[in-house]
Amino acid sequence: MKKNIANCLSTENITVVDAMKKIQDNARGVLYIVDENGKFLGSVTDGDIRRWVIQTGNITGTVSMFLNRNAKCIMESQRDIADNVLNTLGVRSLPIIDDNGFIKDIVFDEFYSSAGLNDCLKDVPIIIMAGGKGTRLYPYTKILPKPLIPIGEVPIIERIMNQFHKYGACDFYLVLNYKREMIKSYFMDQKLPYQVEFVNEEEPLGTAGGIRLIDRVFTSPVIVTNCDILIEADYEDIISCHKQLNNDMTIVSSLKNISIPYGVLETGENGKVLSMREKPSIPTMVNTGMYIINPKFIDWIPEKEVFHMTQLAQKLIDSQKKVGMYPIDDNSFLDMGEFEEMKRMEKRLSDSR
């Protein structure tokens, strides 16, 4: 099936950040790389980028550093067997090139599915920190607690839980404080396909302190998340990455381009200006507020004290424990902590529907 293929093509000097953005925009999971003359060189997938960032921590280079130069393709004369080749290789797309090596078309498998959803989180407890007042969302949160603010027709906290449940999660702990009786009443009126346990936080204990109130000894990695974010990513890959890398904690991180609204100077000795960049964008990884933590480190959270997940992460780092990150693209990180971000989340979910 012929498509507009321009948004799936780039050159090998495209930056990691721009490649991630372009893959995000084309929704195909891949870029096909061509040289300056337009000849096919190889491919870069979203998974290639993720592995590179995890292995090197480098988000400022170009895709030439990890370009797959052995990417599959077929000749124009083989176009009639393209669907069979797609199925045989188990890939979602395939470039068609001419005798001179130029990409003439790309065939997409519209029904492609990778491993698919499964029960990978069946035995993984999900802890949602839902006790905050949500002051940045006043006046909404004067009436409703932040977890019950609807995105579309569904409260954000239920959207979060449903997202985890797609991967088999059935064991949820909600750490509650502000307007907790309203949250309890809402869930008691719902017929949900998973178990929900309410944990009462009498005094604010931060984004980690309330975890120590849970009356259970965990024996497997635990996912901890804020109640105002939605991560649309492959949860099976996230939990697998945590285990395969032997991380003690994994922080799900989003690639962001931070725009500086000023001209930036690079300076040398004696105040000499070496160069200027007007309103540059600086790529960085930001904490989304979702964590995977090995159970023994829950005991590192002090009891009955205000303590945050970022403090726990720093405590692990200072103790030479392995804190890793799992990168996702900006479009996969939806945040409703502020009005503008909430509008973005509503639009994103509306477009998905």
C-alpha cells in the first residue's frame, strides 16, 4: 500500500532527539535513512534509539552512531511478494528500492502487532501516590480531589489503572490523604476487574513516605507512580529492561527539548564571546514520576516522615546501588499536573479515540 513516505525518511546526520520526534510524529516506529543523494543506507527504530540512550546516556549525537546498515529491503521487481516478506520477517514495514538504491516506496503492514499485550504485570503490585492536594489545579481541586478529575469521561486515576490492567496488573494500592473519602466512594461504586486497597495517610508524607503504611511485605519489583501522569509505553519492555539490567530502581524518563527563550552565549577567557545561539532547544531527560523499585529498598523509606521518591533514588545512588532509566518519547508522557498539560492530555486522548 503506497503511503506518503517523506515522514519516514531522513539522513544519518539527524540528531537522536529529532529522530525520536520524527518517529513519534509518523507513528510508524521507524525511520529509513538515506545518504545526501537519497540512496538507502539503513534504518533506525524507536527501540534502537531507546537501547542507545540506555547504553550510552548520549542524547546529543546523531543516528549514524547506531544506524542499522543491514536493514531489510526488497527490489521494485519483488513488489508483488512484499506482503509475504513482511509476514515472514515479522516486521511492520519494508522499503522498496530501485536498481540504483533509491527508495521508491514503503510497504506497511497495517495489522502489525509486536509481542502484544499480555499478563506481564500480573504479579507486579502497582502503588499510586494519590494523597496530594493538587494546588496547581485550583479551583478544580477545591471541589474534586486531583485523582478524580476527569480526562474525557474517565477520572485520571482510573485511566492510569486501566492502562496497567491492559498488561495484567490486578493488584493496586492507592495512598490517599486529601478528600480520600470521595475517592473511596467513587471506587466502591465501580465494578472493576482488579483489586484496589486504600492506604490512609493521616499526614502528608511526600511521594514515597506513604508506601511504608502498606501492610504487606513485597517479594517482587513494585511500580510506584504519581496519580496525575499517564505513560503510554510498552510496560512489558519497561519491566523486562528493569530486570535484564539488574537495576535496583528504574526511573521512567521522557526525552524533552527545553526551549530557552533567550540568545545563549558561549564564552571564553576574559569575557570573550565565542559564539551565539538564538533561543536554542536543549535536549534532556526528565523524570516522569513512574518508578520500578526492588522490594528490599522499600525498607529504606523512613517511617512516619515526609520522604520523596527522588530522595530514595538519591539515597540508592549515594549507596552505589544501580539506578537506571527507561527513556520514552515526549508524546508517550501525558501529565495533568497543570492546566496547559491537562488540556494537552485531553487532546491527545481525544485524538487517539
